[in-house]
Amino acid sequence: MSLTENNTKEKYDIAKNSFIIRYAAIAGVVIVAFNLRAAVAALSPIYSFINHSFPVTARAQGTIGMLPTLSFAACGLVTPNISQRIGLVTTIILGMTMIIAGSLGRAYLSHSSYGLGLFSIITFCGMGIGNVLIPPCIKHYFPNSIGKMTALYNVLAAIGAALPSFCAVIVAEHFGWRFSVGLWGMLAIFSIVPWFALLQSEHHQGVSVPHQHNYQPWKWLPAWGTMGVFAGGAAAMYAFIAWLPTILINTAGVSAEAAGVML
């Protein structure tokens, strides 16, 4: 094979590899974004169904409703270090695996509110990993389209939060609450496929979250303001997710299906 043919083949391989990486990254971001809120909103509309299998007290509901924010906070602290050690793509695969395992576990292995809470922690920690790593992933794979991809990510995350609460009661009525909870874990399986493709295509060059050694955000006033905005929004959102369906059912007399739709 001549030198010219070798160069042409090399350019073709590079172009093909870049094409695979770009579209695998788009698919990865899109599917992961959809799964980063689904398991949170899928549970509260169907507590009345779960109570037929085992009791979930008001205290248990409040504790489970508190778990997403605690899990997200904990994962926000440790995820950058994990990513530094094993790489960005591998850490995202780890997070999605936790979402799948936790969702299926709380659907089919939970026989008490304690089991439901334990598997929920696993699920929410996986979501917390995704929350931390998708923004740097967008910055790495789409440096010229950060705004567009971030907007797409936020829209799909919102849809992923709305759709489960809308469908949860309907699915539970026809197939049972366990299938309704586990459904979103089954769908999350598809989110891993693009990331494995990225591992194979780019030979995993150790992309990770940049580590800021000398940066102290607690000394920067806008950081406190940003934290307050996100904390207030998260508190309101997850309080509504945890309690709104129960309040509507018990005090307003609406059906479980209507409460899920309103959520």
C-alpha cells in the first residue's frame, strides 16, 4: 500500500472515529439527562399502591423525600475525585449502573420501607454522579455548542421529571406498582450503550473533571448566592415531589392518577 493510500485511510479512520464520538456523545447526554430525575418523581404518586404490599408511613415518605438532596450533595463532593481516578466516561457508566441497579432493586427486592429507602439511596447517588459529570462532559465533547447542549440537557431532565409522575399511576393500575417503579430502571439500561461506544472509539484517554487545587469557592460571594438559589429551588421542588400527591389525595379528595398528573 502506498504512502498516499495510507494517509487517505488514516484520515478516513479519524473522520469516522470523530463521527462516532460526536453522535455517541449526543445520544449519551440525551438519554442520561432523561434519567436524572425519573426515579425521583416515579415513587410519590403510587404510595397508596405500595401500602398494599407493605406500610410506608408518613415519616418514611418524608425520609425518602429527603434522600435525593442528601445523595446529590454527597455525590457532589466525591464524584470529581472518582472521575480523576477512573475517568469521566467510566464514572458516568458507574452512575448509570447505580441508577439501574437501585431502580430495579427498589422495585423487585424491596419488602419494607427500609429496603425501599436503601435502594433509593443507590438510585439517587447514581443520579448525583450524572448531575456532576454531564456539564463537564458537554464542555469536553461540544466546546462550540455548550449553550445548545446545556439547554437540551435541562429540557430533557425536566421531561424526565414530569413523565414518570404522569404515567406512574396508570402503569401501576395495569401492571402493578413494582413494574411502575422498575420501568424507569429498565429504560435507563439504554443510557449505558453510548458511553461504552465512547470508551471503544476514543480509546479512553482519561478525560476527567478538572481539579482546582487553590480555588476556595466559600470565599467568593457569588458562589454563596448561587448556592442559595439552587438550594431554594431544590428544596421547593423535592418537597413538592415528596408530598404533593399525598396531600392532594388525603385533603383534596383527588384520585391518585389526577394527583400524579398534577405533580
